[in-house]
Amino acid sequence: MPDGHVTGLEHAPAVLEQARATAAARGVENIRFAVGDVHALDFPDDTFCVTHAHQVLQHVGDPVQALREMRRVTKPGGIVAVRDSDYATMTWYPEVEGMDGWLDLYRRVARANGGEPDAGRRLHAWARQAGFPPESITASASTWCYRTPEERVWWSELWADRTVASSYARLAVDGGHATTEELSRIAAAWREWGAQEDGWFAMLHGEVLCRV
Ligand SMILES: C[S@@+](CC[C@H](N)C(=O)[O-])C[C@H]1O[C@@H](n2cnc3c(N)ncnc32)[C@H](O)[C@@H]1O
């Protein structure tokens, strides 16, 4: 839609600054950014043709309320589109000591922070609870797979860094879920997996397209 306009909404102002810089660097001008909370969107009813949340609802305290808000701000005939991963489905090869501990820790910390790491499988149910009639909901699933050396390095370094230096790492330690030494061991496990020539990692996402 070359004549369309996009509004990017984000809770964390610092992330929004990065998005603004990326859009400016790419010469994208039909976009504006707003700080906001998906539970209570600061837009009138029937504002957007498409309202999309990608890997967001797994982090929020009330995903059903978020979907109600997304529906409210979408025009009749428009679409609410959501995709979230489902952590319990994440699987990899070969087995590396510490990786199972990573998944268990991540899911515990995410839940302690009010989120639902296995959101993917729940999206269609949340959409129905938010008031979308079943016949207006199209549910699907897709996968991501990391296999090439470049993909393995990117994915393993992302998680190794996130495990020791991020808001997730702080929550893990402050909440008593892990010590900094345990986080360092998990980061090392990620790097060890990333260095495996036969390394393979896959995850499942749940998706819904809801007609308003
Ligand atoms: C995993 S990131 C996904 C970012 C991006 N959509 C993507 O797919 O790469 C989740 C984002 O949701 C934002 N977020 C969390 N809770 C939110 C809320 N209540 N309202 C709006 N954004 C929120 C976080 O700040 C974070 O930037």
C-alpha cells in the first residue's frame, strides 16, 4: 500500500527511538511512532484498516483486553492480525547441556513477569474471548528455523547476550529465578550450540487473522 500510512506503537520509548532512526535511515516517510500501551490504545474507534501485533501479546498482562482494543481501533471490514511464538514447542539439535535449563528458566521468568510464553497456541482462544465470532477468526501456524552458520551465530549470540544483559536477565536475578553465574552458564551453552556444525533450531508460532 504505497499511499498508506503506518503508525508504530511501542511501550518502551528507547525502542521507539531505534525504530525512528531505522525508518529515517531507510527514507521511510509514511510512518509515525507513538509511545503507548496496547491494553489502552490512545486512538479513536475505527481508526486503522489493519492492526498488527507481532510477538507482543505473549508479553502483556491481559492479552484479551489487548485484542479488544485492537478490534476497537480497527475499521469495520478491517483486520486484526497477531503472531506469537510458543516457547514450549522450541526444539533443537544437538542436545547441549544447559539449553534445557534456558527454556525452563525463560518460561518461568516470562510468567513471573505477567506474560504467557506459550502464547501461540492460545491466540485463537484469546480472540474469541475478546469478542471475535469464531467464523471471523482464521488461525494458522508457521515456523522459524535456524540452520546455516550465519543463522546459528545470529540466533545464539542474540540469546547469549539477552541471557546476561537485558531486562529479562535483571528479572531473572531480581526475582530469585537464577544467579548471575547460572545465567553465564546458559549464555555459554547458547554459544556452544551456535558453534555446532550440525546445529538446528526450530520454533512454532501461532497466528490469527480476525475480520472486524
Ligand atoms: C518481542 S518484542 C517484538 C518487537 C517487534 N514487534 C518484533 O516483532 O520484532 C515485544 C515488544 O512489545 C513491547 N510491549 C510489551 N508490552 C507492551 C504493551 N503493553 N504495549 C505496547 N507494547 C508492549 C515491548 O516493549 C517490546 O518492544
